[in-house]
Amino acid sequence: MRCLYYLSPTLESTHQITDDLHAAGVRDFFLHVIAKDESELEEAHIHSSNYLETLDVLRDGFIGAAVGCLAGLIGAGLLMAFRPFGDIPHYVYFIIVGVATMFGAWEGGLTGIATEHKNLKKFHRDIEGGKYLILVYARREQGATVRHLMRDKHPEAELVAINKHFINPFKPVRRRHRTPRGTEAALQRE
């Protein structure tokens, strides 16, 4: 599944795009819009994005869990090596690593809540400038239909990125540069 990123200039255009995508078979679950003012989207009955798309909770949570696991392994290793409390049952070492990992994931998640999603940083200026970022999650076959529909009915919306691995929080999205209409098809086949 791929995530297609489109920038739309106005709320009216965004509303028309979402209506056309719904008519083409894209359900709300696979269609999200990111805007500076989310209340506009709610008033227009447009499906807005969720926290996993706008905040770096997953990515920072995984990084925190990795750091916590490493700290837990070091702590358990030091406890095994120096035995300051005498003989400790072996399951205690696993508990130490588990607790440190969970603490790291929790701490990383809290950091992620305060951080904009790294894939959206490339579009931050556009969103703050009043544009609307439309995320369409589509399989390869449906993606071609969506791109064709957007190219024919909504030339005002610019395809700015395609993320092939939207599940992987560490995979960066690359912003496309404006290209002439003739070369756009070649880029979309990639």
C-alpha cells in the first residue's frame, strides 16, 4: 500500500477532491486531510488526520524502547557482574530489561507527542500557509486510478510525494519537485 500526498490550495477544492475520491471508491479510513485549522475540516465534514499521521509517536516510541532496552541490558549486565545484592533469581534480570524497555517506549512516546511527524516537516510551510495536505492510502491498482482522477479532475492539486512504505516510521518521504505534465507519468511509475 502506498500513501499519495497531494497539496490542495483551498478548502472548497479539498472538499470537492474528497467527494470525488469517495465516488471513486476510496473510503474515509484511507483518506485523511491535514490542515492548519482542523476545525474547518470538521465543519466541512472532511475526514481529518489522526495523531499517528501528524505526531512522531511511533517513531520516537520505538527509538525510546530501543534506548530503554539497551539501558536495561547494561543495568542487568552490571547487576550480574557485581552482584551487589547477592544471588538474584534470573527472572529478575528479564524484568529489569522489560521495565527499562517499557519506560523507554513511554518516554519516547511522550517525546513524540510533542514532535511533528518527520514526514510532514517537508510540507510544514505549505500547511502553515493555508494549504491542505491530502493523504490517500491506496493499493497499486487503486493508486493508478486515484492519480488519473486527480490529474484529470483536479489539476490545482499537486502530487507532492509518494510514500511506498507508510507503515515503516523510519522510512523518509521524499518531496517531489514540480515537473512538466509530460514527465509526471514517468515519475509516478517509480
